[in-house]
Amino acid sequence: MNPSVPITLKICNRQYRIKVEPENEEVVRKIYGGMLEKINTFRELFKGRDDQDIMAMVLIDHLTSSAALPDASQNPTSEMLSEIESIHTLLHT
């Protein structure tokens, strides 16, 4: 069994340290890169907004973009819900 790989993600001037399975690290980093691009895009479009507003806009954009996916991917699994709860906890600590 491979040990988890710790990585640090900097989101809106805050650092979040998470552990991922080695085989998922590349995917997580790719998603993280896309999220940073969205954050920068929204910062340019909505100058003067605070980080919480920007993150809310990125989340809404992601959720509405996901709505266009096939039905099978719209049914959240317990694993997805657990990950969302973990992210929520990290953002509010």
C-alpha cells in the first residue's frame, strides 16, 4: 500500500495541506491549476471583491458547469460528499 502524499494548496492567500493517494496527485494538481485560473479570471472580472466573494463565484461556476454533465455523474457518491465536507471544514477553520 502506498502512503498518502502530502501536498499544500494555496487558495486565496490561505494554505491548505491535504493528503492524496500517489495515483491521484496529478489529477488533484491539475484540478488545482484550473481552480487557480478561475480565481484569477474572476479577480480580473470583479475587481475589488474580497476572497470570499471570489471563492463563492468559482464554486457557483463549477457547480453550474457540472450540471451539464451526463446524469450518471450528477449523482454524488458518499465519497464525493465526504470530500466536500472535508473541504468545507478546511475552509472554516
